[in-house]
Amino acid sequence: MNGSEFGEVALNAALAGKFGVPVVFVSGDQTACREAEGVIHGVVTCVTKKALSAGSVSFENLRKVHQLLKEKARDAVRARTARVLPVVEPVVVEMEFVRPLYADAASMMPMTERKDSRTLIIRVQDYVTAYKAFRAAFNLAYHFAY
């Protein structure tokens, strides 16, 4: 997004930010929490599981996790330290796919241009449109693969 890497957390936090809503709390695996801490100033995070690979995770005791979630969420609401994640408009989205075939599928969507065999560029005026375009291109690629 505009030359910066955006993961799932940043994509959604920026969408909330577009409407003036800061993300105060994020829970998930260690990667999601690390991303949140790196892009959202003042966010409180709670690691609830450990990602071991693309398809497997390790969980802690669920009662402990439930209690930790309650505590961290309460801390996040009380802290009032999180700030809105801003995105400069207009927006340039660059999507690099693992396989050219996925980029082929996503490039069927209007507003896309090919940078190379695996990379698409989408240029739009506002973040909400950028978010929708990203999700549409991703879904085209994903469904084409299966």
C-alpha cells in the first residue's frame, strides 16, 4: 500500500482508521500481534496461539487464554493509547502473488495493471476503494486456484 507492506492487520486497521476508529486491541498468533505492534501506535495485543506452519498452531490452556483475553481487552479499552492508522490518498496497491496464474486471475478485474508476471498494480483515489479492490483481486486469485 503506497510502497509499504500491509498485512491483514494493517489492511483492516487502515479501513477502520478511514472512519476515524482506532484499533485498540488485537489477538491472534504471534505474527498477527507482532504486525499490529509494528503498525498501530499504542495497540494492546494478546497472543492466543503459536503458529507453527501454514496449517498448524499450538494452543495454550483455553481457560488461561480466555482470562488473558479478558484482561488484555480491558487494559486496551482503559489505556486509550491507540491511534488511527492513516493512509495517504490517492492509493497505489501493489500485489505480488506466489504464482503467475494467480496474478492472471486477479488481473481480470478492472483497474488492474500488470507490473510483471506475478505482480499487479491498482491505482485508486481513496482507501475504501483500495481495500475493496484488494479483496476482490485476492478473491479472484484464490478462487481461481481452487
